[in-house]
Amino acid sequence: MTREETELAERMYDDLKPKMLKRYGSEAAFHRQFYIKKINPNAGETTLKRYVDRVMKSKKTSPEKIAGWKCFFELEQYKCGEKVQTDADSKAGWQLRLQVKSRITGKPGRPIGTPEATLSSTYELFGEYRKISGEHGPDCTVFDELAESYIDGPLRRFNTKWHPRKSIEGDDLVAFEEDLLLLQNESSEFCNQLEQLY
């Protein structure tokens, strides 16, 4: 390896190690999984132990260690066809949860203002989602999949039914409040799912 390649490998190792430890618990566990998934799915315990022991004793710039780190880097950055949670997913999840929780959608059972104000608030969530998703781009596919199920499910269902109405009163108001409570409960569950991203 050239000096530049060695420095790059060391930087990659130092940058990714905290993420790897968070996901796998230990470097040895990571290299064990890497061997099973990418080298030999049928490896026995003796072979696995020999491989992990050898890699753990090697320098962080050794070819075997770099192969594992390169694969982990590619999964983190480019997914390699798999959906892997990224920092962008965490940030986007936190931002959208804040938006949902701070509106009437995140306050089940609380007294509501006017139906018009409620509908304006719920409708604005579509724009907030687009803004957050656009800000974090293609690195937040796990977030996007989760968010779309809420945005195109409970939130769109509620707004499609009620937003076109010019006035909501009488029996319609009772039905509106029932639908809102359902949306609030579904929003709370969605926020719990978003919490798993960070």
C-alpha cells in the first residue's frame, strides 16, 4: 500500500469504528458477521475463530481488515442494494417527530381549536416532510419508507376527507373530532417508530 492508501484506510477505520461498535457491539462480532455474510456462509466455529483471531491481531491497514471495513463503508454510504440506517435517517426522524409531536396531531385528547386551524396544521405536515426529506436527500431511505407510510396513510386519509369542506359543524364536527382522535393515536404510534431511528 502507498502512504496515501494507508492514511485513507486509517481514517476510514477511525471514522467508522463508532458506528460499527454501536451496531455490532464489538469489532470481533463485526468481523465474524462479515466472514459469514461475504466470505463463507457455511464456515464452522473453528474457521470463524481462526479468521477473527487473525484479523483482530492484524494492523488496521491489513488487507483482511480493510476488506471488512470497505464493505461496511459501502453499506453505510451506498447501501449496496440493502437498506441500512444512516445518520441522515436519525436526523430526519428527529426533525419530523418534532413537527408531528408539536402540532395537534401529537396531542391526543387535548381540546382542539377551530377545525380550520387543525386542518391547516395537519396540511402543513406534507410540506414539512418534503422539506426534511429533500434536506437529507438519498441517504435517508429508511426514514423515507417509514414516513411515507404515515404521510400517504393516516395523514392523507384525514386531509383528503376533511380539507375540502368549507365548514365543519353539527354532526360533521362530531365525526371530525372522532377522525382527529384516530389520527392522533396513529401519529403517536408513528412518533414511537421515529424514535427508533435515533
